[in-house]
Amino acid sequence: MTIYDPANLQTILMIPELAEFDLSFKPMFGGIMGYAGGKVFASLSDIGLALKMSGKDREALLALPCACALRYEPESAPSKTYVVVPESLHTRPDELKIWVARSVIGLPARKPRR
């Protein structure tokens, strides 16, 4: 199993191809959370780069070789929302952009503050 550096994963998402998604990052729980327009879309941890996905987009990403549901610990249940992106996409910005776009578009609308 590969151990990733969350800071290195963040640089993968800071490429010009992804600038349109208004991405920002905050350290959290020993990793980094990725935000698009203020909404969480990614978890960057020693496990890898995981995108928040739902429905058919989640199924499609899981169908890629080496993609898997995020598990922070081997004995923990697989995430129902986060999918670890195959490492092969880390160096293919055009393909990574497709999956980031699908993640961002699938995010629920922000609830208005009271």
C-alpha cells in the first residue's frame, strides 16, 4: 500500500486546469480537506486523493482500475461518499478535471444560514 503526503496531493489539485472550480484547502484530522466554492469535495490523506461522489458518478469512478471506496483504517467501513482516485490520474490533468468536475457538480447546495 502506498502512503501519500497530503501536501503533495494538494499540489496535484492546484493545477491551472482546475482553477475554474475555486478550490481551497484546510488542514483537518492529519490530512487536508479540499473545498470547491466553500463546499467539501475532497479528502487528501495518507490513503490518497479521494473525491466526494454520489450516484452514477460514484459508480463510474469506482469502476476504474485501482479506484476504491475510502477507508481511513483497514478495519473501518468503506465510505459511502468518498472514492480514492487511481494514482494513474494524478499525472493526467485532463482526465482528473473530468472527475473533479463531476464531484463539484454533484455537491448539494449550501443551506442558507439562519
